[in-house]
Amino acid sequence: MTELNAERARRAIVEHTRRLAESAAAAGPDAPVPTTPEWTVTHLVEHVGQVQHWTAEIVERRITDPAELPTEMAALPADPRDWPEWLSESAQRVASAFSDDALDAPVFNPAGDERPGARFWLINVLNETIVHGFDGSRTAHRAADADLHDYIDGDAAAALIGHHLAMLTSPTWEMLRSESAHAIRGTGQTLQWLATDTADGVGAWFVERRPDGAMWQPGVQRADVTVTGPAGALLLTLTRRLPLAARDAAGVSVEGDIDLVRHWLDNTAHIAD
């Protein structure tokens, strides 16, 4: 799995949270969020700030038992004029929680993979912040498909794609989103995702839909369908923020069984949807 430098991740959390605050102010608290049905900007701001505070507490307390996960959420200020400061505080708190000393500390990892728990939560909260930050940008008409390279760093997006697939194929997803986990099983169908703008060449993720569950691994293999494009566009396609097309303005191309990709996307979601 692509691993993002921790300092870059911390800076990105703060930066994308700042952008969300600006987008929220531009759109207004009651504006509907087109990429997250039934949400308004108020829901968006509340969710991101709460996730950041909640995650910070998990790492600060070095929680290893899922039964001890925090049960209370931070309160969103009633006055939208206070939201920028509240979001700044939540972003700074969670970024500070992931000090270099904390990264390898024992912490519960919901994905159940080989990553230390704190590193899981660092990428998870970055994922929430970037994807929902994009929701805010789209609501305020501040993000266009052609600007995705500037909006999301390719290496950061590549790390988040690996994290996204790790969650979809994890025991936690099977428990919490069993309908999704069962829907993406198959009889050997394969999907290949290829990024064109990562620093170390081409990021690659190979997915196989097996009868006992979907699996993924890094690398390139022959597949029933291959989706190629900038890592940021692939991330936003996987998280259903960009529509899938044979060729779209974000530079994503599909070769092979496009219905297989559509079925995958229709039966998966961003973790916080």
C-alpha cells in the first residue's frame, strides 16, 4: 500500500480543512451538497470537525479496545461565523495528535491490516478531510474537473485509494456494511485502476471479486476492465464524487467491461456516506 509521508499528511489535513471553511462561508450553511445527497453545508462542516476531534481522542488516549472508542461528539457552534475557528481547532488538534512518536503506538486499527493503528487513523482522517473538502468546493462552485490535479496531490490521492480499497475488503466493512461487502463478491471478475501522475511512476491497484469476498493488491495484472487517469480523479470516482464515463473532463478512461466498474461503484461508497 502506498504510504504517505506523515508530515505531508498533517499539512494536508490543515490545508484542506481551511479550504472547507472557505467553501462553507461562500456557500452558506443551508446550501445543499450535490455530491452528498440529503446533506447541507451545516452537516458537512459538523461531520468533518467531529471526525477530526473524535480521531484525535482515539490517538491521544492510545485506544486499543474498540469497546472504548469515544461515544460523544464535539458540538458544532451555532453561529456559522464561528465555524472557521472551530474547524481550525479540530484540524490542528488531530494533526498534533499524530506526532512522530505516536505513529507507531498501539492503537485500534479497524481495517485489521498490517498498518499500525495510528497510521490507519492518519490516512483515514485525511481521506475524510480531502473527500468532504471536495464536497464543500463543489457546493461553493470552487472546484472544476480540470483543476483536480491542483486540488488533490497525486501521491496523497494514491495513498487514499489504497486505504479506500483496504476498508472495502476489511472485516470491519463486512460487519458494518454487509450488504455492500456481499454485493462486491463475484466469480473471479477483475478490475484494474491505474494512476498516471504519482511520483514513483504509475500507481496501480488490482481488484478481484471472489466468492468469499473482494480482494485487492498493488500492481498491474490483466483485468476485465481497466480504469486509467490522474490519481485524484480516480479517488473521486471511487468515492462517487465524479461520474464515471468512457472519457470525461477529469481525464479518466475506461477500457473493457464498463458495466463491471459501474456495478462496483453502485455497491460501494465513501466510508462516511
